Amino acid sequence: MMNPPPLAMLGWPEIIGILVVVLVLFGAKKLPELARGLGQGIKEFKKATREVQDDLQRAIEEEPAPEPPRRVASSSAQAQSPKPAEAASTPPTSPPQA
């Protein structure tokens, strides 16, 4: 059995009581400012969530195409390739002595 969220249990008398307490705490002059700030905060939150959803949707739509399989050279083909004649016939040089 799921428990309902705590705010779902509030009825009209509880909501009116909360509003009266807020009115007493903040006063009648501050309530419009509080309501305006709360409204702007909710508006910004909705805008941010909408932007995140749009970004996710764009990322899903722009999913990169799968890469074609790469051809791997076998080690036996590399071992059988001829070495350059110059590298085999040139002796290593020693540094000049002073």
C-alpha cells in the first residue's frame, strides 16, 4: 500500500490556516512581493526544465550513425612484407668522439 504525499492530506481548513500564519509572519505589505517572487521562480523553473527537455530531444534526434567496421591487417601479412634494403645494409653510426 502506497502512502499519499503529506500535502495531499491538506483540506481547505488547513490551507486557510497556513495562509493566515503566512499573513501574520510576513505582513500584508510583503505578501505581494513574496507572491511575485514565487511566481518568477516557478516561471524560471519551468523554462529551465523545458530547455533541458529540448536539449535531450535534440541529442536523441542527432544520434550519430554507426561507424563502418574497420579492416584489421593480420600479423602474418606484416611478417611476410619485405624490409627495405637500405635499412638492412647501412651500419649503425657512432657519435663523434672529441
